[in-house]
Amino acid sequence: MLTGVIDMLTNRQLLVLKVIIDDFIETAQPVGSRHIAKKDQVSYSPATIRNEMADLEDLGYLEKTHSSSGRIPSEKGYRYYVDHIMSPLQLSKNEVNQIRYSFSNRMMELERVMQNSAHILSELTRYTTIVLGPQVYETKLKQIQIVPLNNQSAIAILVTDKGHVEHRSFAIPGDLDQSDLEKTVNILNEKLAGVPIVYLSQLIETEVKYLLEKYTNDYQKSYELLNQAFFTEQPTNLYVGGKSNILAQPEFTNVERVRALFNIMENEEDIAPLLKATDEGLHIFIGHENKIEAMNKCTLMTATYSLGDNQYGTVALLGPTRMDYAKAVSILDLWSTQMSQSLQKWFNEQ
């Protein structure tokens, strides 16, 4: 984020800057002095406003476009607006109800909740929504199931004590004996139930490996099965909603820019670390505050939600720097609060 000395703007400059940014967020069109002078809350002449706009441009809060005599906000202008001018918008009753209703039914699978949330938030904000499932440090394994799909592949289903259900697809080693598969699952449940997820690989390498060698007919194939199910890299619990919302923004008509953003949203290795690195609370990264070049014309707004016991996840909105910050802040704040309360209540009932 931008740092340094905060400029002391006059009340008139604050008003002009606020009106310009509010108008630009709504219209995506450069704002001129005559247009500002027609606003009900503005009582200054176009000439006076022009002088203030020139000063704000000199200070770096506004920029002049090549195609218009009007001004648009700079990244510095947006940052000042977010930090010192903007107030969260009061959401409509319908918007509040949409968010709350999504948590009214008892949660069954965390994945379904995340997918539903990504969809609802993208509908409410008209921005792309990214939900990162909880980073779980103390969650323990409750049960493992291995379900063969055919002779070549199967799904491992991991159920945790917090109700999280994870599916892992993998190939079945050729000619694996059915009795060995059943013995492997029984050994896993006997030795790993109640073990924190982060220690599974360690125990498989030590205790489980020894038991497989002792009790299965073909130890090598049983261990190969576990290697594919537990040691291969698994996808992050990342859910994206409203990818196409980017296309509705006038800032993103450049095909190469849109392609670069879509590549990021489809590549978990790019986007997941950004959300994982976010501190708790609500944070706003404007333009070049984002470390990925393709996002230099975007705002990324993130908020964390808590499951308690040092477990939390992140939700993010990705849109233009011309984001409706006041509304987006209110929506993310309400959603993260409702999500935290619902998850903690549900997990306490487990």
C-alpha cells in the first residue's frame, strides 16, 4: 500500500475529489468541472472547481486522459478515498437477506458452501469473487473411504472432525487385490483417525507403511496407492464465481489484458498465495499495490472469515480500480461475519 506523508487537503478539495471518484465509479467516464458544478452537494463555480482539480492533479490524486478534458482518479486518489473519505454503504434489505439466506440452511459440505458463496457474492457485486477454503491447522481426520470408480481409478474421501469433506482422485495400481484395498482402508482408519491433517503424511511414512508391509499381500501396490492419494499435490480449496463479470467492465476491452486475468483466475498457483498471505481482517490492494503485473489495473479486496481455533479462510473481490468500494466493503464485511458465525455454530454441533 502507499506510504508516506498524508497530504492535508482542504474541505473543498476533499469534496471535489469525492464527487469525482463517486461519479467515475458509476459512469467510467472522465469528469469535468461543469459536470461537478451541477451536483446538488457542490456550490462552487466551474472555474473554482477547475482550479481545485488542477491542484489535485498536481498532488497526484487525479489524472488527465488524452481523449477528454475531464479527469479520472489515480491510484493515489483511490487510496486516499478508501482510507480517508469513503464510508461503508448501508446495504439494501434485499442484499442483506440474500447473504443471510445463504447461511439459513444447515451446512452439509464445506465445498458446497464455498461454491454457493462465490456465486452469490459475484451476483451481488458484479465483480469476480474468489473464495479460499479455510487454512486448517488443527483439524483432525475423522474417517477415510476409498471408492473405486473403475478398474483404473478411485476417489479417496477424507472427512474431518470439523465437517470438511475432501475428495482426492487417483489411479489404482494395476491388479491391486480387493482384499488389500480393504485392509489398507482399515489400517488407515485405525491409525489415522483423530490425527491432525498436517501429520497424515508423516504417519503414513512411519506407522502405516510398516503395517502395510506386515498385513497386505502386495505391500508395494498398497503403498503406491497411498502415495498417489496422499503425497501427490492436491488442488487448493479455491472457488471462483463471476469470471465473466470482468468482461462487463469498460476497462477490460483489451483482449490480452483479459486473457492474462483469466489465466490468473484459472491458475491456483498464482492466486492462492495472494489470498493465503493476507492478514486477518479486510484489506484493499489498488492497482500497482498488487504484485502480479496483470492485476495492475485491478483492485483486489480481501476479507478473512474464522472457524475459531486458529483456522481461517479468505474471500476476495477482483474488479477494476473503479470499484464501488463503499458497497463492496459492506458486502464483504457482512458476508465474513455471517460466514464466521455460521461455521463456528455448525462446527460446535459436530
